[in-house]
Amino acid sequence: MKMKIGVLSDTHMPEKAKVLPAKLCAQLKTCDMVIHAGDMVTMEVASALQKLCPNFKAVCGNMDPGQVRNKFPEKEIIEVGKFRLGVKHGFGPPDKLKAILKDSFKDDKVDVIIFGHSHSPVCETEGGIMFFNPGSPTDEIFAPYKSFGIIEINDKIEARIVKL
């Protein structure tokens, strides 16, 4: 079973953008699942993403208001085949993010930790766990470019950052 997952975070709409980028939307339409790692800031983002891909998962972030927090958890474990994906927005200083997240999922036996918060893309493996931050598709304040991510899973996990 092969699964293609579109991953995004930190859309911060409508402050950072009025609509999701067209290139992002075109890619997400081809995905089997879409995961948003928090800081949507409005429920309209969730609605728009669900229209692109009905298999939509999300967690809330530190900037999400009550209506988003009430609908989406702070932490989610998603099983895809034999793999476990941990999703959490993250908090605190960016240089401590991986340590904070690792601690948060220490009892969950995850293969991947998908996160956001820093707006800066990350795709690296440490201690047998892949850390994946898709960056932000609408904001480049802490990154050299706007981006999102694609994770493909079959008998292994392949992930890549896509520049917008």
C-alpha cells in the first residue's frame, strides 16, 4: 500500500495570505491524506483543505483560537501501514523544538514527528526518528522560502520539502 501525504503548517491566515497558494492546492489534490501541523488560525483553512482532500488530519498550534483548539487536538498519532506518525505543532524556542518534541512522543514509538512552529523547513533523522517540519506555505519570516512537504509511505518512508 502506497500512500502520499501532503503536509503543511503555519498558514496563519488571513494575516499572512488570503488564500492558499495555487501550487500547494494542486499538489494536495493528488494526495491520499493531508496533515496540517497547527497555526491555521481560522477554521476556513481546515474547510479549504478538506475540500482538496477529504482525508484531512490536523493539530492545533499556539496561535490557534478557541474554535480551532476545540476541533483539533494538540497531539495526534496517525498509523499508516506499519508506521506511526506523531503530529504536534511544537512550542518554545526553535533551537529546543526537537528535544521538546522528542520528549513529548517518548512513549509513543513513532517513526516520524511532524511539527511546525518555527516556520523553517526540516527533514532529518535523529535517533531513528524522522523530524519533519514542512515550513510555511504563506510566510517566510524565519525561512529562505515558502514551502510545504510531501511524505510517501510504502515499505519505507520518503519525505521531501517542496519550495513554493
